Amino acid sequence: MKDLYQNKYRIATTRASWWDYGWNATYFVTICTQDRICYFGNIKKGEMRLSEIGVIANTCWLEIPKHFPFVKLGNHIIMPNHVHGIIIIDKPGDGRLDDDQETQNFVSLPPQSHNDHTKPKNKFGPQSKNLASIIRGFKIGVTKNARHIHADFAWQPRYHDHIIRNYPSFQNISNYIKNNPSKWSEDRFHRS
């Protein structure tokens, strides 16, 4: 769906409008390269073999907590043309709920009729210390270094995220990430 903004059409956001992505939570993200070009390496015998740019992407991913100390990382995988990973935002208090109301940052999503303490304060507010700023920082780090190797390296402008709600979902997603290379030929991002 496209929205009109400043007399130009743009694709509507895929983000949950009722959610503040700076809140403590566990997120599954997928970030793709532009045109799904396989910059990061290839799959051989069900294992990911990282290229030089793939090593850069892996290193930048692992360094996310150095730049965002409130982040913990779950499983991740650098695939030939995309990255899957679990990002856990774990601030000492995000201003939304008492710390003891959430368990391991798995959230009970609020019902559609929201009360004031669950509404985002400003959905277009500061773009720091939230999921978008974490992804932006990761992309910038990879791009800056990857362009020394391949001048045309680029990411898709958007990324996919999913708010993980409970431990069984966390386990399923963690297993999906771990097993992703062995199922590459079935992957919707697969390119020969």
C-alpha cells in the first residue's frame, strides 16, 4: 500500500503503529542486500561460507552491543544475501512497565484498544536507542567497510521485524536461524 506524503507516493510502513520500538522486547529481524545480490558468500554442503564482505557483516553484527550497551544478541546468521538475527533490547527501565511485569523481554502485546501507559509517546520521536537506530548503525558499519571491497554494495532500504512474544516462539525462530543454511534452496531469498 502506498501513502501520499508531500505530494509523493511512498510505501506505507510495516512497523506496528501501536508499538514503540525503543521498548524492551525481543525482536527477530531480516535485513536484505539491494536486489538480493549475494555479497556475503555462498552455501556449500549446507554451511555458510562467508566472503570478505560476509566476515565484515558478521563482525559488525557481533559488535552491536559495543555501540548499543542496552542490546543483547540472540542467534544470528549471515546468509548469501541477507541477515537474520535476534536483537534483545534490555534497558534498565523503558518507562513503559515495571521490570517485573515482563519475563526475559517477551512481551504480552497490548489489545487493540490501548490505554495510555502502553501507547508510544511519540511514534515519530527520537530515532536513537530503538530498533531502527540499531539496524541503521549496523547497515552503516557494513556499508562503509564493504564499499572498500565492492563499490556498489548496498542494502534494501527497509528491513523486516517481528516482535517475539514468548519462549516457544523464541526457540522456533532460533532454530530457524540455525538451520537456515541447510534449507537455502527452499529459502524465499534464494538466488543462484
